Amino acid sequence: MQIEAFSKGRSPLHSTDPRMKLLACLPLILLTALSQDILRVTASLAGGIILAAVAGIYSRLLLQRLATVNVFMIFLWATMPFTISGEHFWNIGPLNISRQGVTLPLLITLKTNAIALYTIALPGTSTIISLSHAMLHLRVPGKLVTMFYFFYRYIGVIADEFSKMLRMLEARGFRASTSIHTIKVYAFFTGMLFIKSHERSERVYNALVMRNFHGDFPLLTHFTLKQRDLIFMAAMSCLFMLIVLL
């Protein structure tokens, strides 16, 4: 699945204990999200780029993921420089661009890309099963882990059902437009998708109950900390402190 597109590899990050990657990822993301200094956020982005390089992620898919994220940044850059008042920075014809109107979208863009790179390079280099296992070891509530795993397991099924229903509409000559008819069709389409998802969830639940499933997954194996995991945590701690001290 595309969700696990970066989980296969032989880099040092791919072989790192997923517990350590989760413990390193969350503080870095929080620090990046809460920082208001451009230099600090730029350093965080540089750290994300280095981690992606260490993970050996150079594929076109990475660029596509980042491009998808940055599509939303276009709207910020198209509006915020002209709508946020502040110190004069530049004029484009009759439009006045403020320094604060440039600084804020720049800060948001840097943060967004840094957080995306951290997410891809750290938890993204582990499988969903290993991440679920790691979260249970880190004492994350079992119900949350179960919801996380089943979301991953069946989001692809829902996407396939969506594609199938869309092809059925096209086979019947449906063409999207701005008419009331199109809105009604999409409303029925969405409703049917929810109904099909609910029916499938009931079938899955009944199948699990028949197999004596009680809402959690027993831990049959356990992770073992190795020297490379400790080195990784030391490196991540140094990166965190470097960003804090800037």
C-alpha cells in the first residue's frame, strides 16, 4: 500500500527500533510546530532533510508527497502577504505586501515540510504492524492502537469501493458539472459509501468475534534495544538540543 511506501529499505533508520523512532519523532514535531523563529524552523527542516537522506529516500514518491503538502501552501502565499497588515515590504502595483505577511506563510511552509520529512523518515520507515507493536510497548491505550491498525487495514478497502462506485457512475454516463443533479448524485454517492463501509465493518466485527477477538492484540514477541538504537537516540537528542539552542 502507498501508506507503507517508504517502509522497505536497508538504511540505518529502517533497522532502528520503531519505539525509538516514535520517541524521537514526537518531540521534534512538537518543537517544530511550536517554534516561532525562522532560523530554528530552518534548522529543523535541515534535520528532516538529513534524516530523509540517511533513510535513503530519494524517490519520486517523496517529491509527490511533499508537492501534495505544499499545494495547500499556495493558497497561503496567494492571500496572506496581501491581507496581513504590518511593516511595508514590497509593492505589486496597487497591492501592498507587508513583512509580516511574508514571514508568516514562510514560517508555516518551513514547518509543514519539516514535519512531513520527520514523519516520512522516522515512523514512515517502519511497517504499520511494527508501529502498532511499538505503541503497545510504549503504553499507548490498546483501543487507540486497535483503531489505528484497523484504519490502516481498511482505508484501502474503502478507497477501492470508492473507485468501483465511481466507475459505475461513469459507465452510466454520469459527468460531473455544477448542476443540482450533480450535487444530488454526489450526496447519494457519499451516503452509499458510508452504508457500504458500515456493512463491511459489521462483517469484519462478526468475523473477529467468532475468532475470539477481545479488542486488543496480545504481544507475542518483544523488541530488544541494540547499540545502534542507543546511538540513534543520542543523535536525535543532539539534534533536538541544537534546534532548541539556536
